[in-house]
Amino acid sequence: MKREEEKSYAGLFLFLSFILVLTMAWAVWDEAIGKRPWKMYQTRFYKLEREKAGGEYGESMVKLKSLRPSLQAYQVRFEDINESDRCMSCHVGINRKESVSGE
């Protein structure tokens, strides 16, 4: 019989390492796919929701632009004091003489 210092445990370590790697691969597969078969349906649902929201957003923007075609950021530049005023963006038409309420 060989002495303890002369024995090789490389085969045993290789076998146990292989078992450990297989166990870890199975655990990852089981967690990601095996236990969650609904993930495929959830991914498809999210894709459909994103497409629907994108279509509704596009339609809303077209409607908004048709109602207010001049919607943009207005800016008044005062060259003499080197300042800009963007108050016109919120109060479009404030510089017009006609009344909005029809009075």
C-alpha cells in the first residue's frame, strides 16, 4: 500500500469538480427556465404593450400637433441686456390683441 504522500487524488477532485459544475448548471437552468415557464408569455406581453403604447403616443402627438401646430419653445432675446425670456412658451398668444374668451 502507498503512503499518504504518494497517493494522487486528482481523479477524485476531477470527478467531484465535474459533479459540482453539473449541479451549478442545473441550478441556473432550473431557476431561469424550469421554475418560470411564464417568462416567455411575459416577454411577449411587454412587447405588445410597448407597441400599443407607441401607437397611442404617436396618435396623440399627431392630434396635439393638429390642434396646436405652432407648439414649440418660444424665446425672446434681449440683446441690450444679454438675456433670454422663455415666458412666451407657456403663454402663447399673450402678445395678441384679440381676446381668448370672446368678450
